[in-house]
Amino acid sequence: MMKEIRLSESLVTLTPRQEVWYKFRTNRSAMLALIVLLLLIAAAIFAPLIATHGPYEQFTDTLLAPPYPSAESKAGFLLGTDDLGRDMFSRLLYGARYSLFLGLAIVAFSLIGGVMTGAIAGMKRGLTETVILRLMDIMLAIPAILLAIVIVAILGASLVNAALAVSIVLFPHFVRLTRAAVISEMGREYVLASQLDGSKGWRLFFPTILPNISAPLIVQSTLSFSNAILDIAALGFLGLGAQPPVPEWGSLLSSSRELIEVAPWTVTLPGLAILVTVLASNILGDGLRDALDPKVDA
Amino acid sequence: MDKRSVLLEVEDLGVDFESHGTSYKAIQSISLKVSAGETVGIVGESGSGKSVTSLAIMGLIKAPGFLRSGAVRFFGKDMLKLSTRQRSRYLGRDISMIFQEPTESLNPVFTIAQQIDEVLKIHGDLRRAQRQERLRELMSIVGMPELEKTLRSWPHQLSGGMNQRVMIAMAIACNPSLLIADEPTTALDATVQQQILVLLRRLQRENNMGMIFITHDLSVVSMIADKIIVMYAGQIVEDCATTDLFQQALHPYTEALLKSLPENYSSANNRMDSIKGAQPGIGEQLPGCSFQPRCSYARERCSQQKPALGPFEKNPSRSVRCFYPLAGNYSGKL
Amino acid sequence: MPQLLLRRLLLIIPGFLGITALTFFLIRLAPGDPILLLAGEHGVTAERYAELQHQFGFDKPLLIQFADYLWQVLNGNLGTSVVTQTPVLEEFGKLFPATLELAVIAIIFATIIAIPAGVLAAVKRNSFIDHSITVVSLVGYSMPIFWWALLLILLFSVNLGWMPVAGRLNFIYDIDPVTGFMLIDTLIAGDQDAFLDALHHLVLPAIVLATIPLAVITRMTRSSMLEVLKQDYIRTARAKGISEFSVIFKHALRNALIPVITVIGLQTSILMTGAILTETIFSWPGIGKWILEAVYRRDYPVVQGGVLLIAGLVILVNTVVDLLYVVINPVLRQQ
């Protein structure tokens, strides 16, 4: 239904920041994704309040109970139980804590370290830049999971080490992004003006350059968040991350792999949780990128 | 073909363009005629709708634009009623178009030879050897230096002027009756501009082609057009023979355009006049005449009613859209 | 153009050196005394220890050790597996064809579906089809692929019984490993049933491995096509009277595919990552599974050599892709 042209309304001009928010706000799927993520984070934070049982409690008389709609499900166990009688719902809730908070921590680490390294490369140029770039290229040549696996193999299998390994794996992306962005900003007038004023090094970077390159960094962060969750889960699945009985989603999949025939819900549910989280994060990232990029017309 | 037979008749053409659920009028009530051997110039600022008009005539308007009204009769047949496939038989063969940015308008992954050959292949039944011959013929017609080398080149290797010659070659390859030129010289250097204009004029004369020449530059159009149509904010505001226009402009906008020509810089004015203000933005609709806010002759009626395009009393071969045309009255209705 | 080629090839050298250095020093950081590991389970006397230390050069300064290692590598010696006592390079050679076969099938499958899907989504932009394709590809790269593998196994092997779960070939077939590619070898042996069985075994792992590349290539094709369709030369093509089909598949696609081809090439790294997980779940005897097991078993020479080989492979493919990009993009070709 097309409406005819309205009589002249005053042309509203928006500041760039308002425009970004507007574009984002009208993107329904991105908003939905944001809400889902916020709900997940809330669920993770309030897990002890929401969970029906403790994540490690074993109920020996309700082993392998299926989730609710089924005839054989047991009361109180919303999503069924596993082979040790532990409540799936509660374990998934507590598992959210690991995936989400680890994901955030990993991104924070890679972001901070990567941005600073990239800034150094972009501002110093010369040999420093070349060395850093080559090092990043080499790190990127090793497939992600492989690098993470090797690092964990060296440090020992634990959740913390897995998180560290994944941070290292995601690190080069931020370095390259920041370096490229810094280089393209360095020729701009506002940077030159600032330099004439006497700023250099970190004094130049943080207040002056960084705000102007934040858009691609934000988008990369959501992408890295998704990858972090998937990588941690993969390491957990391979037994190189979270160790049982920690209910991290990936390691839940590892221990329930053998139950696939008798208790498929122990396999489908944790994976579904990962999928929903990562999907929301990716949709959010797409939405942010569309809102922040002036040229994009997806 | 009689030199003055009418090739193209555009009737009440209107194109809307849709954005976020509302539609805006890009062009409205556009009517014009082009005869064989005649050049019709369409003049206007960017945003006046001149390019949209040309694309609408070709049937190339795509979402978010859509055709709202009008007929485009080419040799009596309404092109807009044809299906895309039917229309594509005419495009490139009987009606051709050349564009403003010649290098951007050529496909970067095909050579010049391949691109011109394509037109010959789909519209004719020349055999390969004959097409190759015609290619070379066309290249020399448009005055392309280093013929063989150019044919083997890619667009990005050639200059803007050369690419425009290529576009012209493609456009006239099948001897079209009508050529639409959308700002063909705007992106080129002044000297090259001249050469292209001369080339177009010559081709037109030799083939008795009708031509629509779109530009924002009055001095360019004066060199090439027989008739001029002035567009403003999506509508025609003046329509007359070139000589008439330069002798006496009827619409205040036309007068302002003339005044802002560099050659009209006079010591009396002591500066070049530019037209103050800007065209109404997309979607802005004023209750009265669209030019009124910038018109130095505007009176009360102008902000309250919209003038219609009508013949000028003193010389009915001219049309103007104004209640108070300069140098006299007009007999148009409201 | 030859200079560009040369320069690009020369860049491989520092890359290669870097990888070698990285793997060398990385493994040195591993816990556990490498000599004790190399010596095996029976323990070692102080004398033997010193002997081994000398033999493997652990008593020399680190940099010399690295130089030695580098020299060894260039001569084709990447160490010996502590578990199987076979040279690393040899094991790699035996197992690589399995991974290659899987990867090639996966990427072909992904490309054949992804490119038409991306084109369709772009041409029918914002329609239901476009949204569906976009959502499906989003889900595709948001899924943990080990979970996806398990789901497929659950459905097709456990519930429906259509697909086998493990390995490349049913053990009843005895095929000579001529090329290492099961599909080819079974044809060479003339055993049609075995060929079909090999194909049967390939289906699920290939689907799993292809999932992420499929999603990525679809998205890339779609956005590339959208960009291209906006260009002036597409408008010119239509003004020339070219059929819409030709406009899309000849004029637009050839331009749109240029960046997509490089994306396809760069999927190698993703494929290797995916291979590790996929091969493990499907018990596919390739290098992914090999290197993972080496990590579990602390078979450090294998880990070191394996990482070096895999990373080297990725660098090689990336270089080829870079060069290919210059070839297919006429704008760059003249430089």
C-alpha cells in the first residue's frame, strides 16, 4: 500500500550516531537477536535462581528421562535427564555461564591485545610492522582449531587454557583490522591536526584515532564472539577444554555422544543452545555492520 | 523516411520511486516528440529527473522506481506495453543509449571487441567475418585511433574519451533510428567534449537519426539541439526551439540558467550569477509552483496554485509552465 | 606479470620459515622432557640419556637446534612418530589422500550449490527465497559442526539406517590403494559395488565438511552479485537489448565471481579445521584424525610435523589463489 507524498514535513536531520541507532532499530531481526542474547546473558547470570536443580546433582532414580512433551518424562525435569540422572535444563543454564562469559572474556582479551598490537604496527610502520604482520600471517596459516589444540596440548587441558588458546587464535584478526584502519586514518586531517598539537603514540591513538575506527572493530567483535563460543565448544567436545562434570555445552556433547541412540535429547539440546547463541550473535553482527556501514545496501 | 517524420512520442510519462513505504514522484506529466534528424535537448540540474526520463523511455526503470503512467510510442507502438523480452529486440538496434560515465558503463571483464560484437551478434544476422569487418568499420567511423590495439583492450586501459567513442560505436552499430545520449560529455575534458559533440552531430546527419541529448549544461545543448526542454523538479517547465530559447527565455528558471552561463558574465553584473537555493528535495511537495521559493518574480498566486504546462500565447509553438512567463502571458489553465 | 609471480612466490619463503620456527619453538614449550618421550616407556639410564641428548642435538644451543631441524625438514625428514615409529612424512603421505578426497568432494559440493543459491538470492532480493537462503546460510555457519555431524548420524544412520557411520569402505571390500583415493581406486579395481560403497561412506562426512564453506560462499556470492548488479555496465547491457538471462549469467556473474573464487580458495584453512572434527566423528582415516590423536598421545614429532605440513599446505593454496586472482581479474593483469 503506497501512501501519497505527505505535505512537506520538516526534513529531520539526524546526527550520525542517531542515524546508526535508527538503522539498527528498524532492523527487526537484529533487534530480535539482541533481545535473545540479552535473555541468554540474563539466564546465565541468574542461573542459580532459574535452575530447577543443581547442575551436579544426581538423581539415581530418574536416569535418562526424556524432556517434557514425552510420555516417559519425569516431573520437575523440564528437559530430561542424562545418564547420571542430572537435570538437563539446569546443566544447560549453568553451561550458558561458561560459553557466554568465556566468550566475552576471550573477545575482550583478543580485542585489547589485538588492537594495541595493530595500532603499534599501523603507527610505527617499517620493520616493526613487517614483523608483526608476518607473525600474524603465520598464525593465520595454521587452521584455527589446530592452533588452539596445539596450544592446549602444550599448556594442558583445562577450561582456562582453552580460553587462552582461543584468545590467541582470534588475536591476529584484530591486529590486521586495526592496522589497516589505523593506516587509512593516519593520512587524515584530524590526525595531522592532532599531531601538530603534539600528540603521538598512545596519546594520539586512544582519544583521537580509536573512536573513528570503532565501527569495524565492533563488528569484528561480534564475529569473534561467535567464533569464540564455537571454538570453546569444539575444544570441550574434544576433551581439551572444560573437563567433566563441568556442564560446558561442548563437553556436554562429548559425554553424551555415546548416548545418542538411547537419549538423543542429551545431544540435541546442548548443540541447539550453542546454535541459538551463535546465530543470535551473527545476526547481531550483521545488523551492526549494516547499520554502521554507510554504503551497505543489503 | 521523411526527414520530419515523428519517431518518438512520449505522452504523460510519470515515474515514482518508492522508499520505506512511501512513494515519491520522480517525474510527472512528461510529454515530448522527436522526429527523424532532429535533436531534442533536455536540460536540468541533477535531480530534475532528466536521466529518469531517458531510462523510462527505454523501459529500464527498475525497483525502487516504477512506472506510474504514460505511453512511449516508437513508430506508433507503445514500448511500455511490451514485455521485457519484446522490448529488448528494439533496444540496441532501433533505439540506443549512451551514458555519462563511459568507463564505468563498459563491462570490465570483456574486451572492446567482444562488447561491440555482442550487439551485432544479438541483433543481426551477420556472420562472424562480416561482424569483424563491421567492427573495424565502426571504429573508424567514430574516429578511434590505433584501431586494432583498442579492439583488443579492456575498458580500464582506455581513456574516458575513447570509451565514449566505443559506447557510441556500440550504439550506432545497428543503425538505430533514435539515439538517447545521457550527459555523454559531462565526464570528459573540454577538448574531448567538442570532439564527441561533433561526432554525434555528424552521425546524426549522416543517418538521419533522431537524438535526445540530456545535459545540465546550456552552452553544450545550444550547440547540438534543435529543440530544448527544460526540466525542473521532475516536470517540464519550458519547451521550445533552441533559437527561441536563447533569444528570450520564458520561464524564470530558464532565465536564471542563461544568466549563470559563463559567457553571460558581464561587467555590469560584476559577478557570475548562480541560482540561489536548491531544488525541492525528493518527497517535498509544495502547494504552489515548485520553483516559487527561488523565483525572483514570484507573486502570491505562485505559492498557492500549481501552474500547468501550456502554449505561450504570443508564440504557440512554445510551451511554458508559469503563471507569469517573462515577456508576456500564456494561455494555460490551472 | 612475471615479476609479480616471482615476488609472490618468494613470499612463501619467509612464510615457510616462520611456520617452521613457530612449530619448532612451540613444541619445545610442551611439558615433559622430550628425551624421555622419545626414549619410550622403559625408562632410561643416565648414560643413555646423555647419548640421546647428543644424538638428538638437545645439548646444542637452541638456535643451532633450529638450524638442524630446518635442514632436516628441507631434506624431507620431519621426524618419526614415537607411537608407530614410522617417519612423519610417510604417515602423512599415506593418510593425506583420504582427507584430500573428502575435502575436494566437499568443496565441489559446496560450490555447486552455493553459487546458484547466492545468485538466486541476489536476483530475487528481499523476496521470500532470498530471506530463506540467507537464513539457511546463517544457520550453516552458526552451527557447531561436530553437533551437526552427530545430528546427521542420528537421523540417517541410527534412525533411518541409510548411511554408514564410520570409515571409508565396508571391511568386506579389499581394494588396492593405488592412488589413495577410494573413488578412483575402486574404479581401477573394477569393483562397482565397492565404488558405490565408497560413495556411500563419503556422503555424510562430505555434507558436514561442506556446510561452512557452503554458507560462506553463498553469502559471498549474494553480496558480490548485489554489488555488481548495481553497476553502470549492467544498465548498459540491458540498454543493448541483451536478454535478462544473459545479463545475469554472462555480464554480472563473471564479475561477481572474481572475489568469490578467492574466497573458495581460502576455504582451505576452514576445511582443515573442519576435517579434524569431521574425521574424528566419522572415523575417517585422514590427517585431521591423525594429528588429533597425536595430540592426545603426546606424539610430539607428529604434532610438530603435522602442523608444519598442514600450515604449509594452507600457505601454498593461499599463494596459488592470490596468483589466480591476478589472472582472472583483467584490471590487475596488466600490472
